[in-house]
Amino acid sequence: MVISGKRTNMKEQTSHIHELAIRYFEGCISPTEEEILFLFVNAQPSNQQQFRHWEKEWMQSSRLNPETTNGWKQLQRRIQLRETFEQVFNTPRRHNWRMFVAAAAVACLCLVSGLYTGSKLNQPPEASNQAFALETSYGEKSKLILADGTTVWLNAGSSLQYTGNFNLKNREVYLSGEAYFEVTRQSDGTPFTVKTDAYSIVVKGTKFNVTTYPEDQESKTTLLEGTINILYKGKQIPVNPGEQLNLDKQNGRFSRQQVQADLYKSWTEGRLEYDKITLEELAVRLSRKYDVQIHLDDQLEKETVFRVSLRNEETVSEVIHALSEIIPIRYKRDGRNIYIRKQ
């Protein structure tokens, strides 16, 4: 009877840990429960294997919709620190298993629900120098709230990284792609810095949009409210509300123009609006938004400028069809590839 009783208790304990693992995968675990879970997971290698087994079962469970399952799988493939991130933050390549799983779970929450609050991630003390990376695939966008109250929208094909000591020793993030920031002003005046592959942006409290994809020839920063300074090769370049500052990455030259700044945050609301955009740039943006590859024929006038306003979440086929009624083009779709030629 005693042996049977011990077996029953062990089964009950395993069942309880299993429930905590499910709550962890679903992002609704409390700090106390998470500590219990990781004490179990880190106790011995077999427990880590059990955790992975539960994770696999959870992914295959019928109660998960395809969006959640795909998001989790994509994140486990994608959540890793890039060399560019390591250079900016001096982050070591080796990261412990616990921090990897925590980052993946948090980012999964963001992709599935569209909202992540920084305080929901419980970091162990030794992880203050670890870096967190969040990425969105093409066709996705995400919203997160950092520990200092700053709101960030991350557009398709973009990534954001910050260290575990964010809001304690620094307010620095590293961006690749496009993001819209609403930065909360700190009472002590500590600035908020966005580092990119092109330049850094220093602010204290403001709203602005940054587009800096590695494959793009230009990096663009558009200011909606407040003031910002662009730091580039030891120089400070101020930007005023309603201005867009463009950097040509090849020659290092800046250009400044007045724009309707509010349009540059329209993508955060599910819209796509530009007062001036070229056919070539529109093709790139539509490719990212809809996760397709739009190929423009060389005979097209790619630098043609026009206004775009997409408000009703049209499909990419509907957008291309509407475009064909404005300019003389014909198009053909083959899976994820769309070929546009001159009429």
C-alpha cells in the first residue's frame, strides 16, 4: 500500500507539472507556477525531454488552431540572436535553454494575440545581460509594450531586440525592418534609443515610424509628434514633426521632406496609405504585407509616383486588379509569385 501510495503521489505531481507546462505554452502561467515548472525542468535531463514531449503534444493538440501552431513552429526556428544584434549589444553566442524557451513563449504570445506586455516575462537575476529577440514573418505584424511603457508596433519581416536590463541600465533597442514607436517620457529624462544598421535615433518622448530593412537602399524615419535626433557618424541631425528624413545607404547622403506623417502609421491599423509612393516601392511593401513575391517587368516605369489608400484589408489580388485600372499593366499569379508586365 505504501508503494502504491508513492506511485499515486508521483503521478499526481507529474500531472500537476504537466498542467503547468500547458499553462506556460498558452502564456497564462503565474510567476510562482513558472518557478515550480522550471525547478522540475532543470532538475535532470529526462525532465527536459519530458518538457519537449509535452510541447510537441501541445502543438499537435486539436484545440490549437493552425495560426497558433504555425506561429510556435516558426518562432522556434526564428528566435535566435543575429550577429548584428551581438555586435550592437555585445551579447555572447551561448544562451541557456531556459532563456530560449522563455523568449519563444513570449514572442508566440505576441504573434498569436497581437499584444505582449514586457512585464509578463519573468527574468531570472542571472539573465539581465541576456538579449531578447522578437521577429515577425512576412504577412504578420505585432504589438508589444516594453517595461518602460513604450508601445512598439513591429511590421512584417521585422525584428526587435533588447537586453534583460532594459529600463534598469538603459533604454536601448535594436531594430531591423519597420516599427512604429510611441515612446513614454521618463521622469528622470533618460533617453530612449533605437539602433539600426544605418543610424541611431535618440528620443525622450515622442511618436515616430522607422523603416530600415537591410535589403532596402534607403532608411527612413518619419516623426509624428515630439522631437528626435538622428545620430550618424558622430553627427546629430534633428527632425521636426511632419518631417521624414531619408538616408541613402550607398552614398551616405540625407534628404529631408515634409510629409503627411499620420499616413506612415496607417499600417498599424490594418491600412496602407501613402501620399507619394513609387510603383517599385509599392511592390516591395505589398510583397511584405501579403507574404508574396511581386516581380516587375523591366519595361515598366517603376519610378511612377502615385497615391495609395487601402482601407478595407483587400486581398493582394484585389489590390493588383485595382492598380491595373489606374496604370496600364497586366498581371499573372503563380502561387506566391505575382508577375506584373506592361499592358
